[in-house]
Amino acid sequence: MTDTPQPKSDSLDGPIRLLGIETSCDETAASVVEGGRKILSNIVASQADIHAQYGGIYPEVASRQHVITIYPIVEQALQQAHLTLEDLDGIAVTRGPGLSGSLVVGLNTAKGIALANELPIIGINHLEAHIYSAWLDSPDRSVERDPEFPLLALIVSGGHTELALMTDHLEYQRLGGTLDDAAGEAFDKVARLLGLAYPGGPAIELAAEGGNERAFSFPRAWLEDSWDFSFSGLKTAVLREVRRLEETDLPLPVNDLAASFQAAVVDVLVNKTLSAAREFSAKDILIAGGVSANQALRQNFHDNPEFTVHIPPLELCTDNAAMISGAGYYRYIDGQRDDLNIDALPNWPLSELT
């Protein structure tokens, strides 16, 4: 296990405890993490049922729900951790990327708490936080071995599909990303085509369990000589197949379509990531983000003996505040302290952090 970095400033007694606040999309979350690893609390209030009726996130509804939920969630996180605000060393809060209205709710909440309690505030990049979820110990699992650098990270979260090379903590080299639909977006759109529930990722995965992944030969966009991704052609291929089948009198083979689509996405994600890891001599691979909860994706990566693959437990794959606190710890010991006038950055790329 690698040594835990020590603070550059602020000599403190005992481990550093940070309150994390996450409101980038439709989850209102708060967490307390100790030493960048130990989760003392991790509370998430999902709005999935609210947005299901729209078939996707309704931004104005999301931000209003955050306003209603945020303070009770913060209080619950503190109670579960058996701590008060006086026991904290700072507040880490998602600054971006995400929905602007949602981000502002979390930021303003963090600013208010920080100002009233004379605590430092640290603005966190949501994508970086997903990466640092791999260093967190969940209540029923401890990290057996920390990821080793150089590290190849695949982030598959919502509207993001991105490959980055990490040479050390907080150091990123962007290799490639989505040119159109991200993997998560493709799952949502294809689920809608197949008449499945929102969110699309879990719905596609469930339907695929009863299907034949070889029933349909959907395209893979390899984009040779590039580490970028593209899933719009795959989505269009599913649409055309659905329309063709609907012209027949036979029932739509939803399970086979879901399984074949999922296999195509997983195939591209796994093979491009492995190729990049070889190309850049990575020691380990890290997969993070909501799509990393997909069991087919996890199994395909773990079946490859060439690299040690780090994937967070399921409860840390989707949006949560423990990952915000975890990333906040590394930013905190690096000396980051933000002013109370920091604003949301809805399109904040990971590449701007280095």
C-alpha cells in the first residue's frame, strides 16, 4: 500500500476530516471522510423516481429538489459520523462539471457553512472525485492495494467517457474522450428506444441478462489511431434495427437487443482502455463513474490478467459525496483553499486541473 501524503500546511492533530457535498446532477449527497480513506458517513438522496416520468433529468426540478433536501442530508451525514461542525477541518464541494442550477445549491450551502464556522472550502472537480473513489474504504470493504502510478483511468460517468493517464496524485494527461454520445448517454437513449425504464444503465443491464449478446451484430467505433470514443453510430444502428423489427408482426426482442448493445459498448470500452494502458506503460487500470457499476463491464476487465484493475464498490460508482471528500483530502493536503466567491463551472474539464 502506498504511503499517504502529508499536509503541506496547517499542522493538525489527528486525521483530517472533511465534509463533502455533492449536487452536480440529481443526487443530493453529503459525507464525512477521515484521512481521505475512511468513510464515517455517506448519505445520498436520489431523485431518480422524480425524473423517471420525464425519461431524463429535468434541470429545474433537480435544483429545486436540492434546495429542499440539502440541509437535512448534511445534518444526517454529521449525525451518522457522530461529529459536529467543530470536529471538521474543511468542506469539499462539487464545483463542476454538472448542471449549473444544481451545482449552485451545493456551493452556496458549503459557503454558508464554511463562513459561519470559519472552515476552509475546497472546490472539487466531479470527474476527479470519481477517480478518488477507488482509494476509499467502504464500511464492508477495505482497499487491498492502492492503485499504482502510472495509472490509466477510464471515467464513464453520465455525459462523460474519458481516458486519462495519471503519473501521480492530482496529475492528469487527457488521452481521449467522447466525440458525441458518452456511454452513459447511449445507455439512456437506447433504453428509451426499447421501452425500458430510466435510468437506462441498470434497465439495459437487467434486460441483457435474459438476452443473447450475439443476436445482433452492432458496430464498434474503434476510431483507429485515436483514444477517443463515439457511440452515436451504435445508438443509430439500434434505432434502425428497432424500426425494422417493428415493421414485422413479431414481438420486439428487447432482451437480445439490450444484450447485443451492451456487448458492443463494453467491447469498445475494455479494449481501448487495455490498448492505452499498454501504449503508455501503465502499471494499473482504474475504472470509475456510474457506468462502472455495470457487471458485464466489471467482469470483462477483471477477466484480463494483464493488469490489476481497480473498480470502486457499487455504492461508490454512482454519484456520492464520499468521493468528493476523498478527492478533497488530496486537494487539502496539497494546499488548496478556495475563496468564498468561487462559482460553479458546469463544463469544467479534468484536463484543466494539472
